[in-house]
Amino acid sequence: MADDDVLTDDALGDQVALLQTPALANVAAGDIRPDPSIPQPKPAPVPIDPTRREKDERWDPKVISIRVTNREATAEGSADFAGNRDPLSRKAALRVARNDPGGFAVVFSFYIDAANMSRRPPFTPPQVGVAWRFMPDGGDWSDMSHRYDARPSYRGAGLPLGPHFDPTVSVPAATSGWLAYSGRIEDAAGSLEYDDVIRCLALD
């Protein structure tokens, strides 16, 4: 691994603590809140397949998780309610051709159960959100951008939630730099946040 792939305090300076607090829609309150001017739909009932009742293990909130992959899905980072945290930046840098149309990108997935541990209805899907900012080499951090959904759709046991926003976070690949990004789940069982700062390399 090249030296410029390694995240160091020297590389980030005073910005190393960028995402030590939730960086989402309502930063001051530390949670995600819907726009009060937009009516929120009621969750549709989720049918139970009776053949699964004897096969499934009892649902445990520890399976709630956030996963993040690079654009090519060749490396993954994650965080879960069990306390496990595995940053994507420990496994890969984001390497793309300079000015690649897809830019530097990471893809978020939010999970609330597992294939063999379905969450029994009725339940309200959690609120989810993402936030990010970019610092080019020799430059300053951009303003924070964010997306959130007060009621993502539940697609089934072991499948990621379906937020009503693009789960791919990307910034232009005009120059190398650092991407700081955060994802958060606000569930009745508690909150979970995944945050990371990853090296971005624009290749000529």
C-alpha cells in the first residue's frame, strides 16, 4: 500500500474529528427528523409467511447494521448494533480515472434483520440518512451534504431497506483528496452510525 493511501492525522490536520458527531439532517438534535410540512405515509402491513415461523431464529436488534461498499463492490465496511465496526478505509482507497463521470463513490445499505432472523411485524421502519463532504489535496473541506428518509420501505428479511434517496454518495474526481462520509439508522431499538474518512486518488 502506497503512503498516500494511508489515513494519518498529518494528512487531515484539524479535520480528523469531522464526523465524531452525527452529521445528518438535524445535526443539532443528533437525530433524523422528517420535514413537518410533508405528510408522512403510514407503513404498509408486512405479510408473514407462516412457513418461516418455525425456521427463523428470534429477532435480535444486534443484527441491525449499516454496510458500505466501493463503487465496484470489491471492498466492504460495516457497523452493527452488536458493537462491531469495520471501516471501508482500512481495506481500500477510492481509485478512479481523473474526471471519471462516476466520481469517487461509496454505496450505503441499511439492514434491520437477517434472512434467518426476520423482524416480526408490526414495526415501523427506522429513519435513515447519509452525509458527506470532500477535501481536495491542498484545499479545504466542502460544505456538508446530506440525504435522509423518514420512512424507507421494508423489502423483506435479510434485504436492505429501500430509502427514497440514492444510496450512492459521490463527488467529482477532478483531483485526489479525502472523502468523509456518515450513515445513520434511527430505530425504535436505538440508533446506529457508521462514519469514515477514505483516501480518494484521481489517476491520470
